[in-house]
Amino acid sequence: MAGHDTTRATPLTGPGADAPTFFSAKRLLDALAATSADGAQRRVILGSLADREIDATIRRDEGELRVGFPSAAATDDSEPLRRLARQLAGESDTPALLEILCTAAAAQCAANGAGVLKAVSNEGELVAAVGPLTVARGRRFALPGSLAREVLRTRDVVSVTDFSSSARPLAKVSPELRVGPMLLAPLIAHELILGVLAVTRDIGAPPFSKREAHRLRAIADYAALALWKAESLEQAQAADRAKSRFLATVSHELRTPLTALAGYEELLVDQVIGPLSESQLDVLERMRSVTQHLAAVIEEVLAFSSLDEGRETVRTTDFLAADLVHAAAAVIEPLARQKHLAFKSMVPDAPLRMTSDVDKIRQILVNLAGNAVKFTDAGEVGLELRRRDGDVCFIVRDTGIGIARRDLDRLFRPFAQLDTGLTRRHGGTGLGLYISHRLAELLGGRIEVESEPGKGSAFTLVLPGDEP
């Protein structure tokens, strides 16, 4: 602004952090006198308080001298920081977080560019950038002698007034980078340095102020926590994927010899190789039971891996829902008979036709009914088919041990068992209900649960039905 003048006054403060601050009245009076004489507007810096400059603007207005101070809203940094915190909290993707961070840092520090640098061994890399720093994104540079190394060493804010002519390692590997003042702050979360946040201005622009340094440090503190959460989530997801791949590989390797073992067992049971005694046939029957159990465990693990990696697809056909009930009953009824449990299946008189993946529905029903038999020691297990408000419902009821209300939320978690005592007694991988839940969602349905300890449970598979 023409005629604009800035005059700085040194505050008369003591050495302590809590010392009172006194503003220079003489400097203010001098500025008032000068403005009165020539009419030019002036800005006078009266002092500082809590590392913020306290200033006033003096101008002549219709023959009167007016002194203006910035409003509280103009000097309040809390609202932009709160907005940034909300933005960061709503994003879990690291590249998106870095873009939000760079954009916000440049805007809030009156900069024309920003970037995030990370240390890799003895090298640094600019992993995200906006503005002039974009030309150096992805570039690696030596950490020794760099501003990033200084930030990492001091864990504090560092600045330089002319970066391009500073002969720093990043400037050397990016000669096309034209940057003047640069301000850097560490990204620290839980005592770990995740990287360095930098903001820049054009060559010849004024250097960053102490207030802007404090603001950048506050932005970096907010961002570091969000980045730490995002990176922790990504590491957990990567570990889950590695676990799924490992389980799938091991299960495939186990299934091949198990299939051969089952084949040899069938040859022996059919006495193709030669006649066997009753005791030998009894041993083979026990072997068959163990082999079938192991095969079921392997199939559950393979199904879990397939669902976890998104490889399961729906193959729809048109069928009668009652046929599915009868198919599931054929598998479950012998298991119930072995435990001396009554088994009942109920279907409506009117045919109920639906379009879905018949194999996946059968798998869900066998899982649910098999669990009902497993956790029921006396009484009965039932499988009922009915229509409800346009949906098709398959209801599995039992008179078993039931489930406490506090445990219902954990039912459909993978590898979850509600009681270690029950786990040892009944066995199982803890994947059956998880797989059933995921398959139901894949088919556009859900599983509802009603249960009371000591009185049994009812699991209802709800699927969209065809229009009647």
C-alpha cells in the first residue's frame, strides 16, 4: 500500500516465560504524530504476547486519526486447526491424508507450496507436494547436510530464507526447483518421527514469522496423529492379507494329501484290497470320521481366505426354497440322531420360489444347523422356512446352551469363540458363523439372532425373495 510504513517496538519484558508484557507508548505516539503530519497510513508493531505480534493500524479518516486493532477472529488459529483435524479424522488413506495436509499447511501459513519428506535409511524422499515443490516429488536426496536431517535431529522447527541458493541436497538433485523461504516441522506421534512437513514461498518473499512457525508446528502435531493411525491401519490390513494368503497356501497343501488319504480309505472300506475284520472296519470308520472333520476344517479356512480376499462370486439360479431345506436336513439329521436329538424341518404348503446362489445358501444352512446340533445336548433342533414381508426366512432353532447378550456382538468375528471351555469341548475353528455372515451379506441378506442362556437360540437367514 502506498505510504504504508511498519515500525517495530521492542517489548519491555523480563527473561521469564510468564513475565508481563509492556507496549511502547512512545512508538505509538510517534506513529500518530507522523500520520497526522502526512496523512499516510501506518502499521505499528507494539510488542508481542505469547509469541504473537500485537500491532495497530493508524490512518486519517475525515480529519480524525483512527487506531485499529485486528479482531479476535483474525488472530484466532483454533478454528482452521479444528477444521483440519476434522478433515484428517475423516480420512484413512495415507496419500489422501498427505494431500489434505500439504494443501492446509500452505493455506494456513501463507505459503505457495508445501510438501512431506520421509527418511529412508540414509536418504530423504519428498513423498507428497503441492505448488512449486511438486517438481521434486519422488526425488531422493542425501540426508546429511539437509534441512530434513536438522529437523529429525532437533525434533523442532527449522527455517531457511533462500532454499534454492542454500546448496542443500534436495536443491542439488532438483536444480529446477525455485524456492525462497522454507519452513519445516517434524511430524511426531507417540514419540515416533513419521516425517517432516515443509512449506515454501517464492524467491524474494518475506521469511516466515515466529507465529507461522508455531502454526506449522500445531498443524504437524494434528497431522502426525492422523498419519500414525492411517499407517497403523495399513500395516494391520497388510498383516491380515499375509495371514489369509498363508492360510490359503497351507490349506491347499493339506487338502492334496488328505484327498489321497480319503481315497485309500474308501478302497479299504470297500474291501477292494482284501477282506477285513469287524474290528478293522471299526477302526476305518473312526479314521473316516477324523478325515471328514479335517476336510471340513480345511474347507472352512479356504472359504475364509476366499471371502477375505474378495474372490467369492454369486452364481444365481432359480429354485424352490423347500428343496434347500430338505438338502440341508439330509446332512444335519444324521448328526442330530448321533446325539439323540430330535430334528424337525418345516416348509409351507405353497411353493416358495427364489433366485439366488443355491450352493452358498446350503452352506449357510448347514453351518447354522451344524452349530445348533453341536451346542445342544438335549431336546431338539429345527429348520423352518417361511416368507416375511417379501423376504425369505430360513430359521434354525435349538434348545441348547444359548448365548449371553454381552456375547452377541462377538458372534460373527473370525476365529472367535465365546468360551475357551466350550472351544476345548466342542472344537472348531471359530469361522463358521463368520463365513455364514459374510455369505449372507454377499447374497444381499443378513443373519438375525435371538438367544437366551440355558433356553436355546434362533438364527434366521433373511434373503430377498422373488415377487409372489
